[in-house]
Amino acid sequence: MPRKKSTPVISPLAFGAADIKELARDATYVVKWNAPLAIRWMEGISGRIVSESEKKAYNDSAITINNYLDNLEKMPRRPGYPGYYDKKEVWGPLSPIRLPELF
């Protein structure tokens, strides 16, 4: 009987040679489609930072992501329209979180 192929884990953090600056920059784009995933990427990146330039890239991306999420929550809802941002749809049972800056 043939064996089932195992499904590979697809994660940008699974690669040892991944450039942290690029992952941080990509997370600023991912947050527009999947905020919890972008937060997980950034949390994984924060433990692998070694240089000042990587820390700067992380902090810049964290500020951009936090500002984007803050702006989404502040968008006015017009009467008769459901609104652009729905916390329950984006975050599910999780509470919305923000990224801390590294110092």
C-alpha cells in the first residue's frame, strides 16, 4: 500500500538563511490580508535579530504595522454600510494585539 506524502510546513521562519530584513518588510504587506499571520512572523523574527540594522528594520516594520492596524480601527463607519474592518472577522476569537518595539 502506498504511503501518504506528508504535507510540508510552509513558513518563512522555517528557512535558516532567510533574510530578517526582507521578512520584516514582507510582513508589512501581509498585514493587509492576514494580520494574525503578520504578527506571528514578526514575533518569530524578534527572537532571531543579531545586528542593529535588523533591529532597525524590525522596528520600522512594527511601527508601520501598528499604525496600519490603528488606522483600520479608527475608520469611520457610514450608516447603512457594514464598514471596511471587522475585528471578529480579522482576529477571530483572539484579541487584537500590537507589536512592541525592540530597544
